[in-house]
Amino acid sequence: MEKPCTLLVHFDKGSPAMANEIKAELESGDGPAKADAMRRAISLLLNGEPLPHLFITVVRYVQSCDDHAVQKLLLLYLETVDKRDAATGKVLPEMILICQNLRNNLQSPNEYIRGVTLRFLCRLAEPELLEPLVPSILANLDHRHHFVRRHALSAVAAIYRRQHGDQLIPDAPELVERSLASEQDAAARRNAFLMLLASAQDRAVAYLLTNADRVAEWPDLLQMAAVDLICKVCGPKGGRADKGRYIKIIISLLSAPSSAVVYECAGALVSLSSAPTAVRAAANTYCQLLSSQSDNNVKLIILDRLHELRASHREVMVDVVMDVLRALGSPNVDVRKKVLDLVLDLLTPRNVEEVVLYLKKEVVKTQAAEVEKGGEYRQMLVQAIHSCAKKYPEVAASVVHLLMDFLGDPNVAAAHDVVLFVREIIETNPKLRVSIIQRLIDTFYQIRASRVCICALWILAEYALSLSEVESAISTIKQCVGDLPFYTVSEEGETTDSSKPSQPVVNSVTVSSRRPAVLADGTYATQSAATETAISAPAASLGSLASTQNLRSLILSGDFFLAAAVASNLTKLVLRLEEVQPSKVEANKASTGALLIMVSILQLGESSYLPHPIDNDSHARIVLCVRILCNPGDDVRKVWLQSCRQSFVNMLAEKQFRETEEMKAKAQISHAQPDDLIDFYHLKSRMGMSQLELEDAVQDDLKAATGQFTKDADDTNKLNRILQLTGFSDPVYAEAFVTVHHYDIVLDVTVINRTKETLQNLCLELATMGDLKLVDRPQNYTLAPESSKQIRANIKVSSTETGVIFGNIVYETSNVMERSVVVLNDIHIDIMDYISPATCADVAFRNMWAEFEWENKVAVNTVIQDEKEFLDHIIKSTNMKCLTPL
């Protein structure tokens, strides 16, 4: 979509005094003074000042100046000045005065003057001025200097391309072809070839096929032009039968030294042929460019091309997946993200082990301190490995233990991704349960982030099933919590951490802050962050305590949500211990220890040791755990030991189902029409056909049979968005197609003249109401009888409020002097119509919810009584999607 860009350049408006000043400088000044005066005159002309009396002065005093800079400015002036009468449209009679000067320039001994004059003639559209100059232009085709020949060829091409080409230079293609055969300069050959491509395509094709064996030796400028010609000849409109000859030329250019030529050839090859051999050659070429180019923008463009190839030729792209992975060596995060996205779409049972092994090596590399944005890159790699393991669970065993080393990663997001990966793998791969639990118990003390601890505690409580595992898990939690109670009150009334050494005494200074946190169920809890400063304590003893007692330090910082998680998971472990432990004494001992921890947490939360007391939700949760341990029943055991895990299994199943549904929705659905033609290549004559042409025929037949040639544009939706602006009986009929894209509204208005008269100065005048702003100024058009015109209007949106666009069409006719007006129907822009449902990962949503102020309370008056019915009503009204499984 075109995006309008406005650049405002300030320039003082012209005045008669300024025009006279310029005129005086042109008459009496030397070279630099004349150059300065010409610059000012050109600026005034570009800003809309006509300066009608300056032309004669320029002809008299500037044409004769020998300064090259002045001559160049003279040509720019002649390009800018109006050369036709505004009333009649005919060439102004005084313009004939410049022809002699232009002819003299074309015969000048100085090559620069000849070249810039020829370049000026490319932009001169008046045949009356060009006609006397044609012999001089043609004479320059054989000039000894390539600079002159280059621009002479461009001038001939421009003159012939315009409507009067056949009258002025009827034999231009023949002359240019002759010049092309003898020309040596690369740019001149390119200009000649482009002229033949545009105006005499058959001659260009003949030249290309004649020199087919030498195309690889051509300069890169000419090779690019050859690729353009092949795309034009063999494209959808060309459709030549001998396409194989052209594809051979393209393939020979894939080894060209110019990266630009190689890139264009790969793109042309894919557009011309769908044969696996051709697609494979293009994919290999893109991969070579991906590894050889250092510019990140180039890498991103190449990755976009590879993504397009993956969509239509996935089976071919699977073979180059390891070549694509090498691009992870780029330090750019965007490049790495695109590479990982592409590779994950190309996973198969054959290559998944290689891919995961490569990703493991990259994860190990991120531990080096010199890796740029190592934490962010490691998080991307963990997510990629997670996706691999979800698709192919058999590879999980090779990576899960390596990733568990990063549970204590300083990058909390990466550590959280690791623990979520472990949680999913331990459920989907029962064989890994024992080793994962043991490894988690061994590395639990390294975890420093609260939300990672919570998830790790849940894994221990749900999946520690044997007696030794449950006892080890309880022992690990107690060790990480440390000595109880959490604080002691001295005789002087000071409170100190009871786990710290008594000699010397440690005083604590606590600085804390509070902010609301969003819990997993969407409710709020108060999260406190406290910093303790220990004074005069032995560094070694405190350091060893801090390294193992991670739960203690987090709870003492005021994180009571974690404390509630510790209580609930300890409760699960004790309940399970009672099932697997034959000795009641040991089970009661474990239950007593868990109750002591819970009571100590409650005591800490209600004390003055921390500046903020425990929140109500955490308090109620811990009290519930205490009651359950004091009086556990069978129903309670079932809920805590079976239902929680079953909920997690259901969540995974729902997630898998939604991902499958999204994959189906993204898949391109193609239907062949009943009367579509299918050619069976087996019944064709294969005489003279290469292997590539045979493959191409097979692929074309398959596409025709499956309907892959059909466009996937949603024409029905387009028709629904066409708005009729005028009536069928109005002299001017108008309808608009509205497109909303981010903060832009584009109106494509079709205007049809339904009269037998020419409509002059027809203008579409629009105005807006609401938070809409018109970007473009209206233009005037001339509309022939019964003809149509497409007019595009851009409108900026500054809010989601409903806006209205209204206006009219104004025009003049030759019979009626007054302007006629046709009033248009109003266009109501409701942004809700252009919102489409989307999905978002749960973790990403929580992060955005915490970061942005999204919540806004709205009073709703409704007769709907059922919550689910009301939710469905909201979803339908706002075109949104419920992220939580219903």
C-alpha cells in the first residue's frame, strides 16, 4: 500500500523586485553570479511563480555563456519552465528560440555539454522542438566517446517511446540494434537493450538468443536487462512455448559474479518454473547469498524470499534447512528470529535431530560473555527447541537436561521458558520423568526468579511419585526455606533474620516497594520487593546461605504469592507421602515440618519485620493448606493429587487442538474449476524437451488439477466493502472501495461520466467529521464522455471512534458556464468492521498486560443473564477472540 510522505520546504514567495534583481544579475554578472541567479529562478518556478518576462533574458544572456555549470542550470530551467500556452495547449512561439542553442550543444566539441543536452532531450515532450534536433541526435549515436553515445541512445529511446516516435524517428529500433551490435560500453549497451525491450521486443529476443552462449560474459548491467526481458517474454502474459531455452540462460547466470544479478535470476527462476530442479537451484542460490552477504537488510529480504518458497515448495526447502541455519551466526536479533521461524516450519522426522543438535550448540555458545544480546538469543533458542520437542517428542531427551542448567539464568524470561518446556516435556514424555525430577531436585537451589520457582515447585509436587523422590523434594524445599522461624525478636526489641549467624549480630535495613501483579487466573495480588542490607556479617557464611536458601530470600523480600505456592506444593507432597510411605510416624513427621513452615510464613506476614503484611489471597490459601494437613479427607486427596494434573493435561490438549486448527486455517485451500483444462504430459511428444521442461509440465498439471493457480484473494469481502456514493440517474456515478490499514484509510473511488459531454475540472471534494484527517488535496480531472477515472484519497485515523466522510463531486461542461455539483452519500467509518480476531501466547499476553495500562472500567447495561452468553456477545460485537479455552 502506498504511504503518503509530505516534505515541507520553506521558500520565500517571489516578488517583482526579486524578479528584477535576478534579471539584472543575468544581464551583467559573470559565470558564478549567473549560476546563482539561475538557481533562484528555478526555485521560484518550482514554487509556482511563473516569471513570464524572464525567458527572453535567459535566451539573450545565458545561452551564450561558456560556463558548464551555467549551461547545466540552463537545461534545468528549460525543463522547469512552462513551454505550452495554458489556454490553447500549443507550444509557445518564443520556445523556438532555444532550438538553435540545443543544436549547437549537440554539435559541441565538449563531450559533457553534448551528454547533458541529450539527457535533457529525454525529458522534452514537445515534438515541434524535437523535430529539428533529430539529425543531430542520430549523429551522436556514432560519437567516439561512450558518455555521449550512452545518452544519445537514451534520447532516441525516449523520443520513440512517446506517441510521436514513429513520425520523428521511424527507424529507431533498427538504428539502436545496429549500435548495440558494435557497442562496447556497458551502460550504453544496457540503454540500447532496454530500448529494444520496451519498443521492439522481437529484436531484443533475437539479440539475446543469438548471444545466448555469451550471456554469462556480459557486464552485470546488461545481464539484469536480459533477466527483465526473459521475465517479460515468459511471464503470464508472454507464455512462450520455448520457455526451456530462456530458463537455461537464467540458470547459466546463477554463477554470475554480481550478487544483484544472482538474486534477480533466482527470483525469475521461481516465477518462470515450478519444476523441483529449478526451485532447488533458486533455494541454493538464496542460501549462498544469505551466507555471503553481510548487510542485515539484505539477509532479511532473502529470508522473506525463502519464506515465500517454503509456502509453495516446502518439500524442496526441507533439503536446505541446514544451510539456512548457518545464518544464525549473524548477531542481528531480527535475522535470527526469521531464521528460527523458517526452520521450525521445515522440520521433518529426517532433519529434526540435526536441527536440534545445531540449536544445542548455539545454546552452549550463548554462555560466552562476549555474545551480543546473549540472554535474548538464548530465550529464542529455548523456545525453538521447545517447538521441536512438541512436534517430535523423541528429541526431548537429548536437550532437556542441557536446558535445565539454565533454570538459574539471570535472564528471567529465558529461565521461565526453560521451566515451561520442562513442565510440558515431563507430561508428554513419561520415560523422562525420573531423570527430570532428579535433575530438578539437584538444580533447584540455583533458581533465583520467583515465577520460575513457582513452576518448578509445581513440577516437583505433581511428578515426584516414588518414596525417595517425594522425600528428596520435601527435603530440598525445607533446605531452601532455611531455619525457622524466619525472624527472632531480641531482648532490646530488634527483629533479626534467624538463619543468619548470631555472632556478630546482623542488623537489617529494608527498603521496599509495592506494585500490583497479575496472577495466572487474571486476578490481582500485591507484590512487594524488598532489599536487605546486611551490616558487619561474615561474607563467606552469608554467601553460602544465600546460594542455597533461594526460597527464604524471596519470601523475606515480601513475595507472599511464592510463599502460598510453597505451602500448597508442600501440602501435595505430604499427601502423596502419606500414600507411598508405609511408616505413619515418618509421614506425620513430614506433615508437622510442613505445618511449621506454613505457620512461620503466616507469622512473618503478620509481623512488623516486613513493612507490608501478607495479602488476603495468600493468607487464605496458606490457611486452607494448614486445615487440609490437619484433617485430610478422601475427596480432598483426589482433588489435590489427581484433578490438578488432569487440568494441566486438558490445557495441553486444548493448546494442541488450537494450534492444529490454526495450521488448518493457514493452509491454502485450492479448488479447481470443473471446466479447467488439464494436459497430461505423458501423452505429449517429448521430442526435444529437457528434463527441466518435463518436470515443469508435471508441476503445471498438478497445479491445474489441484487449483493452485487460482488467486486466494477474497473477492466476496471486497464486494461487501464497495459503497455506492451517487444514484444511478446522476450524470456522474461514483462508488468507493474502503480499505483500513493500521492508521490509514484509503478510499478508491471510481467515477464514471454517464453523459455524452466532456466533463472539465472534475474534482472530488471530501470533508471529514470525527478523528479523521484528509491527507491529500483534491486534484482536477478531465473526463471524456462515458469514460471512468480511478481516484484515490488517503485519510489518517487518530482514534477508534466512529468517523464520517462526506463530500461532493464538482465539474464543468462546455455548454453550462456554472459549476455543477453532485452530493455524495456519507461514508461511515466504523473501526470495529476492520478488527479481525487474533491469537497471542499466554506468556506474551501477561507481559503486555503488566507493561501497559489497558484496563478501563465500563458500565454495561444488558438483559443477558448467562455469563457465557454475555462473553459470546462481547466477542461477536468487538470482532475479538477469547484467548482462554472455554
